[in-house]
Amino acid sequence: MVSKNYLVLIAVDLFVICQSNVTVNIAHNKATMMSSICFWFGEVFKSSVTIDGNLGSNWMQDGCGCIVVGDTKAWWMVDLQGTFVVHSVNITNSNQSQKNLHSFVIEIFSQNPEGCSGAGSVVCVNYTGVVLTTDTTSFTCDQPTRGRFVRIRKWNVKDVSDPLTLCEVQIYGTEENGCGIPQHFWRTSGARLLSQHSELINHTSLMECSVKCDRQTSCLAFNVNVNSHQCELISNGGFENIKDINPDWNYYGSDFC
């Protein structure tokens, strides 16, 4: 059985000079996913085109992310691959399906809601206004919100011809890691995250592993084998990582619970 709800807090390097408060687009070229992916005239409209920096609104020329027709629980999500304070979100609408962008909520999570069904969220913006134009519209969060995963969820799909479509999403915020704020690592016993972006360290303890992860700004999670005294540091989070049930390992992170 996989046990849950364990939390490790790491607080080291108390004398740290934090970066400036200047907000930047923290979503650019990060890992994304959608509840489904639509096909149109032989083209696949993947979620990754929504964070490529192209602010154009033409489906075929610029590339837009689109949910398949009939998906009534439509959502788009990005892994910011680090803990950030999100201030605002810019959304570029499509000029071919302008009427579809309405009735959505922008949510921020500390844990991946796809890997952890009980992950709590904080609402950045709940948009109930009129259909957006084809221009880029900026939404300021009700309050600056800390998290790693940002999801745009359409809560009112009128019919099968009303899919969620996004041409570009820009998320502006500041990074918290490395500013003396403890990282949160939720423990899942008997599980291991398999990732192509991992570093294996031998002859180490749980405490040493957690300190190493906290000191590396690129480290997002880690696996620990207390029997073999091994540690795996995981960086560059992505939705392609795999959860492996393994009684010899414990996982510490935000990807699943």
C-alpha cells in the first residue's frame, strides 16, 4: 500500500540574496498538457504551441492548442518546473474560433492535479465576462499566488462546437526557490518517479539528499532508497515522467501522491 500525506520541509542557506521582483514570462517553452488534443484538416494542435512565444492568432499559420470537439471537461495546464509567485496571465485567442473563449477559471496548484486527485488549488481569475477578442488579453490574479502548476479550465462548454482553444498563454511571475523560502516535498512511500532527467547519488541519506535537492535550483523532486542508501535528484519536470510502484523507494515531490 502506498502511504501518503507526509511532508518534508527543507530550510537551508538562510543568508540568501533574492532575485529582483521583476516579473517575466515563466511559462515559455515549459511542459504542457491538455485534457484532449484536436485534429483539423490533418493538423495536430498540440498544447506545446501555446507557450512557444508566437502571439499570432491564426490556427494554421501560427499554431493554437485546441481541445477535441465534444470534450465537456476541457482544460489546459503547464508545469512551471519550479515554485513561482504568479501575478498575471495573458491569453491570445484564435481568430477562427473567437467565440469559444469564455467561461473559464485560471487555477494554481502546488501539486500536479493529474497525479494527485486531492491537490488543492487557488483561483487566480474566474472569468465570467463576454467572449474575448482575438487580441491578447491580460488577467491579473486576485492576489499573487504561489504554485508550480497553472491550469486553465473551461467550466461552461455550451455544446460540441464549443471547444477550448488557446493560441498563446503567457504567465508572469517571480521565482521563489533560492530566496530562503522552504521547499515542500510531499512523500509517497513505496513509489518512485522515473524520469530521463535524474541524477543518481550513492552512499547518501534522506537528509543529505533533501539538502542537495534544496540547494540545486533545478531540482524539483527526489527519490530515496533507504536500504541501498541511494538518492535520485529529478530536474526538468514533465508530464511524461512515470510513477513506478516500488517498495524499496520513497518519492518526495509534487508530481503525484
